[in-house]
Amino acid sequence: MTLSAAGTTHMHIHPPKIEYFDLDAKSNTDPKGILRGVDEYRLTADGLYMFRPVPGHPRLSHFESWLLPAHGLRVTRQSWHPGHECDYDLYLDVVEISSSGSVWKTVDLYLDLVVRTGHSVRVLDTDELLMALQRGLVQPERAQWALETTYRAVAGIAAHGHDTVRWLAAQGTVTTWRRR
């Protein structure tokens, strides 16, 4: 959101962000169309794991994500440059996930969850989803799916002591992360 000269807030609303993950090329094309190199892809029965650097970013050094089609989630753990750490452990995007050959695709449906393991889960950007729905950038069925996916994740994470990995494991979804 931005604040106008009149003191009112204006939200810059955008179509759903699309991202590509090319396993053969070991690349990730971000929503702005920037091609990034990937250090590691790992394909499992549960989804796709990715680890890549974030070159030139003032706060982030690397991030690792799991694309989990059965859950409609991209679960990300970020590595921060010293002195720029944040107070959350995992960032979850509600996404539609598809694949064709060695290329995976996500369509981000605005809603995000921020998890402080053992403490809390918070939902972000509901206002963006509702504005996109109002402006016809997302269809009602997709918005409903995004909300139901969010509710299911929040309830599951909370029921497992605010531990995303534990909730996913209880669903039969195994996620392994790099050691820090």
C-alpha cells in the first residue's frame, strides 16, 4: 500500500504472480522475469525442493523452498545476512502448482502465512486477494480455494504447536532442510 498526498491509502494491485522452476536448466524465473541460478533441486513424491542464492539482496543471502502441490503451498526458509535476521522461521505462499516435463510453475494467489515456530502463525495480504477478486484479476472459485487452503494450513499449523514441519509430517509430507 502507498499513502497518497491526501492521506488516503492506495493498494497497487497486480495480477497473480507467476514463477517458473526449470529442473533441467537449474534455473528459477522469478515473477519479474529475472532468471536465477539454482544450487539444488530435489524432486520427491511430496513436491519439489529448491535452494538458491539471492545475489545482490541487502538482507537475504539464500532461501530454500518446498513446492507442495497437495497442500497448495510454497514453504520457504530464508537465510539472512548477519544483522538482518527476521523474527520468523517460515514464510508460506498460497500457490497453484503445476508441472510440465522438467518445468514447474506456481501462480501466487496473494495470501501468505508467516510462522514463528512454537509461537504463532499470521496471515498476510487478505486485502490484496479481496481487491484482486473485486477487480476481476482472480475468479471467485480461485479466491475461495486460496482462502480454504489458508484456513486449512493455519488450523493445522496451530494444532501442531505452531510447527509447520510437524503439521506437514502428520499429513505424510516429508520436508527436509539444509543444516545451518
